[in-house]
Amino acid sequence: MAVIDAYGSGERAMGWYYYLDGKMKVPFKARCRFVRSISILKVKEEVKVLGMAPKEECEREMFVWIERPFGATATIIERSRDPGGRR
């Protein structure tokens, strides 16, 4: 668990951004669990996460760079399980 000391939503978002950026061990594989209108992924599609997207893109929700056949692109990241089923 992380405790974020922040005055507003922007500071909270940046606190999570730097926390995730420091904790994620990239690259790793992840699987899409549900469809969002802003995501290019399909349910159960597996991707390689390359790292956090630019902080300017993460002021409301967290985005990560993923590897795609045409190059890297950003997609939203949610609390999820890895493809092996562990949390």
C-alpha cells in the first residue's frame, strides 16, 4: 500500500505516476481484461508493457507504453493481474 501526501488531484496523480514508475519492472507481459473506448486493445489480448507514458498523459489516469507491430503506443493501465494469474 502507498500513502500519497498531496493537496489536489493533480498532485495525487503525479504521486501515483512516480510510485508506479519506480515500482514497475519493465518489460513485462499484461493482458487486457475489459474494453474501453479509449483503448486499442481487445479483451484477452496480451501485450508487452515497456514503461510509463509521459507524465503529461497521466494527469487523470495512468497510461503505459506497450509494444505493437507498428511501434510503441500508449494505453491505459488499471489494477490487474499478470498473465500467470498472480496479483
